[in-house]
Amino acid sequence: GTVLITGAGGALGGAVARHLAGEHGAGHLLLAGRRGAEAPGADELRRELEALGAEVTTVACDVADRASVAALLAAVPEDRPLRAVVHTAGVLDDGVLSSLTPDRVDAVLRPKVEGALHLHELTEGMDLAAFVLFSSAAGVLGSPGQGSYAAGNAFLDALAARRRSAGLAGTSLAWGRWDTATGGMADSLSAADEARLAGSGIGSLSTEEGLALLDTSRLLDDALLLPIRVDTEALADTDAEELPPLFRGLVRAPARRTAQEARPETGTLRERLAQMPEHQRMPALLKLVRTHAAGILGYVGGRGDRSGPALQRGGFRLAVRDGLPEQADPRHGAEAAGRDDLRLPESAHPRGLPR
């Protein structure tokens, strides 16, 4: 039969194609991508797959266009009917909520959501052995700056469940990060992004590990699976409030602090940050700023007093201007007050406030 792989011009699609040809003896691979045979490395991939014994058809197809998908499926040879679909197509365009535009959101959702929906509707009457959607853990756990991407992947997860409820094949694999050496979408991550993700407790998968987990998923009967590498040490270093609920059972609650451990921290803020592992510095700084800002605004234990004097004096900006430098000096070193070289990421700043 025929196996259709969308997003075949990407690194993940190519890795899956090689795996199916080399390890599973796939007879006919239908590789669909936006650029088809014009994609970089397409000829090399085709020759590689043919050397492994597979027949290869490479097609340019925008899976977000229903007519293009219909034409693609209509061209599948009758003597090699479609038996499986692997939907790996996807686009990244990260940004905080206030920076998103309809066009940016649409660019992320179209290949994921509309592509998957067209494949689902146009193959619904076919006898498929597998309908695999490459989703992301961002849809389950959330991910800062990836609202569009998380929403698109959550749709894939729901679609797999919908297919299962209708008696159809359907599995959504909510992947963690694949190693950037794979050349996939993780290649666009900056060093700061890598450090932040490492501190989140989600490690990266090598290509071999990812493909092994893909094979394992075939043995399981769940519509949604999370094939991810979890770093329990990084999770243990994260405040319980910051952990996704799904991870809270994976780490032990910290033991009660001894009297010696409970002594006030010494040294300036800069010195304490310098002693921390890199992935812990930004979360620690954010927690510090949020805690002090909450106290100034009348928030205690996460609950706000909207009649507090800080708000009556003119709101957030005035309150923080008046109170935060005063707290910074005695608690965190005189050099921290009035300094502008300790900067928060864009997503941590209040938006739409007067400057």
C-alpha cells in the first residue's frame, strides 16, 4: 500500500520516511510538501529511499488547500491504496499575545489545523491502518510565547480523539523537543530559548529516540501520547506553583527547611544569581519582581486587595515606581536600585500601560 507523509520537505518528515523504508519495508511512499521535488534535499532523500527498496512519489501540495489534498489523494494508484497517513507539517512563529496578528496566527494554524482537517475528511471513508498526527507537548503543557502553536496542536489532539470515537485510526503524538541536529523546527530556537526549555524539565530527543518512540506508539491504544524526555532534576528545582499539573506527581515535595536553611539569604541579588545554574536565573528574577510588585499592589498570598492604597495612588506604574526601588536596595544590594541592566524578557513586561 501507500503511506502519505505530509511536511516531507522538513527534517522530521524525512526522518520518518527513512525509518518507514528502512525499518518497516514501506512499499510506496507519497511525500507531500509545499515545494515538492524543489525542496532542498528532496532528490537526495528520494535516492536514499529508493536504495532502501521503496518506491517514492514526491508531490508539491499545500495541505491547507482542500482541492490540493483531494487531487493528491485521487492520484494514489488503485493497486497501492492508501494505508497510512503521517501528518508532520507545521510552522513556528512565536510571539507574546500582544504582538500576534490574524495573519501570524493563520500562518501557524493553516498547515496544522486545516491540513489535518482536510486529511481527516477526505480519508474518512478509507480503510486506514494508521492516521498519525505530529502534535506538540505545547498543546498539553503550554509554552510561553507559543499560543498559536499550542492551539493548533491541541486541535490535533482533539481530532485524534474524535477519530477514535468514530472507530477510525487516529493517534496524536504530542512531541517534546527533537534535537536541533535533526534540523527540525527546534533549529529556530535561540540560546536563551534552549536554556529556558532546559529549565522547564523538557529535554530533547535524538532522532533515534524519537523514531523508537514512534514505533512504541503503534503498540499503544491511546489517542493522545506524550513522547517526551523529562528531566526530573530540573523539575525538582522548579517551584511547585510553576510546574504543569501533569508533572507535579513526578517530583517529591521539598523537605521542611531547617532553621539553618531558613536564614535570610546573604549577598547582593547579582551575587546570588551568579551562583545559580543558568536555567534558574530568569525564573528566580521573575519570581522576585512578581513577589515585590504583588506586595506593593496589596496582593497577599496570590489574592489581591483592590482597595489597597497603592492602587488608589494611581495604579501599577506609580506603585512600582514608588515601592520597588525602596525594596530593592536593602534586600538585594544597593547597586540593584535604579539600575537598568537587569532586564526582563518582553513577555514579562505589562503591555498597554503608559510609559
